[in-house]
Amino acid sequence: MILWKSNYKSQLEELKKDMRIDMKRYIALLRGINISGKNKISMAELKSYFEELGYADVLTHLNSGNVIFSVNEGDEIILADRIKMMIKKQFGLDIPVFVILQEKLKSLLSKAPAWWGTDDKEIYDNLIFVMPSTTAEIIAEKTGEPTEGLERVYVNENVIFWSFDRKRYAKANWWKKTASVGIGEMITIRTANTLKKIIAM
């Protein structure tokens, strides 16, 4: 009987491994949480609620709402909606959620312009993710031209590579506009360093 139990546990572990072979790795980016004491969400609690949704190998990075998880499903919009509903139920917050396949994000980063994601400490590099309700082209049009000499932008698919001068950022057009009403709620932004870490998790 003891041998049977041991064998059963072994078979169960093998079954779990087989199930995870077909799983895909996704990244969920939550917008506007844990900022100046507003929209507080514990990463430990968030992780546990992701697991309750049936997602596997859940990891979080930083306190700004970066969650990496595995699941058999493949529709990013449906996943985002499900996560948004869970946050509303468990935390009572309406938080925009952007979900992207980890491999897709890796592919996007491989297409970054040469000036983005360098070791230049004077430049701050970000990637702007556009919510499915709009497009990167619309965001770029609404925001306007980047301030010459202070910032650069490059649209690729539905993301925008954006870099700006660390010391003079307050004078940059995109710095002001991306946080404004009518634009800010349609995007979520992550730094190059953050993205380089979460694509490896």
C-alpha cells in the first residue's frame, strides 16, 4: 500500500508536468496601483488570487503590478478581463489590465530601435503598452510630436518605444501628455529594465 501511494504521487507529479508542457507563459501588467498610497494591492495576495483562477507558476515583480503566469488559454483580452474582474471582486478596485504573451513581448523587444534600452544613464527608456480599446497610432496622434532633443518615440505594432532625458524630462511633451486625461487611462508603461527582467521569469 505504501508503494502504491508513492507511485501514485509520482504519477500525479508527472501528470502535472505533462499538463504544463502545453501551457503558455503570459505577463499581466496592472495600471496605476500602489502609487502614493492609492489603489493598494498586496503582491502576495494578488499572487494567491491568480493561483485561485487556476494559473500556474505565478510570479510577481516589484510592487507596480507585474505578474507572470502560465495557463493553457490563448486569448489575451479574455485573460485581461478575467483578471480585471478578479481584482474588482477581491480588492474593490477598477484596474486596467494589459496581458501579453511572454514570447510576444520578447519578440517586440528584439525590434527595439538602437537608441532604446542602452546603458546610457542620462536616458530613461520606457515601453508604452496600449490597451486593446485603442491603437498605438491613435495614442501617438493624440500625444503629438516628441520634444526634439529631449525625447524619442518609435511605434511598433501596438506598443511605443519611448526614451527621454532624465534631467529635463519635465519639459518633454510626451512626459506631460501620457499622464493626461484622455490618454493616461488608455496606456500602461514599464521601464526597459523591468521588461528585461520579467521576460526571463
